[in-house]
Amino acid sequence: MERGMEEAKEKKQEIRTQIESALSAMDEKEIARYNQSIENRLFEFANFLEARIALLYMASSNEVQTHSIIRRSFNYNKLVVLPAFDPSSFEATLMKVDDIDRDLVKGPRGISEPDPKRCKKVPIECIDIAIIPGFALDEKGGRIGSGRGYYDRLIPKLPITTRKVALAFEAQIVAQVPMESHDKHVDIIITEDRVIYKI
């Protein structure tokens, strides 16, 4: 059992290193083009268009950028919800954001998060669709995140009816993600080239 977990951790680390080098080999124009393409696919995606309350995320440097997606979601009259993570418990508080320029503060992970003084909490059972970051994914919906398990704790709390959609570059799709017992799958992956429904 221990050996299997060790192997999975090592394999994940290998995948992270491999993807980091693939992403750093991409130039800024290419990344901007791919980001735009992923955004357009998301806004053509029926489940997203039909969803009223959308959980989104503020991206770190090696994730599909979401700034423009969040702004565009307001234009589509969506209620935008962003997570604020507690680094001591790894738990997320979901909050409604009305203005991306005024409602965010720098969070403990160095990523902008909802300002609890300005944003109201949203019960997790209200989320219609969850847009989830991933560092590496496979076509079965297997996902490697940042390694801290924030989303592995969040995903199981989402209602079973909530679509869990990951945004990723094709360069982040791998043949197989080594899954550990605590790792959680997503239902759908949107890349610059396609929409992948979990096999």
C-alpha cells in the first residue's frame, strides 16, 4: 500500500516536471491564443451557458487564465463565485464576487481571493457548474492539482448534479494520471482543441 502511494507521488512529480517544461517552452503569443480558444469553447458549452451560479477560480501563472472569463461571465448575467482557501485547514469558503477590480484581495497563496469584508458566502449546494484548475489531466478526468489538495477536498462537497469542468492546455493532457485514494475526477475538460467528456 505504502509503496503504491510512494510510486504515485513520484510519478505525479515526474508529470509536473514534464508539464512545467512543456509550458515554459510555449511562447506568450501561443499561450494567449490558447487561452482565448479555451475561453471561447467554454462560452459555447451548453452546460456553462445554462448555469446561473458558476464557481470559477483566479489562475496562478501555469494555469489557464480566467480573468477575462470572469469578466465575460458578468456580461452573461452569471453569479460568479470564487473560493477563498484557508492554508491551515485547506478548506474553501465560497463567496459571490460582483466586481473583480474591487472585491478581491491577495490571498495567503499569493493568488487573489474574495475579500470577506465585501463578499457574501455562498452555500456549496447552490453551485450549478464548477470550473476547476488542473496542472495535469487525463481523458478519464483524472487530475493533478497544485499538490496541496485544496480541490480534492472541495470537489466531493459539490452536489452530484454540479458539472465539474477543468480548463487545460493540450500540453497538460497526459496518457494517465496516477490517482491516489484522495484524488478526485472532473467530468469534462476543455482545451484549446476540444471538449473531452470523461471516458
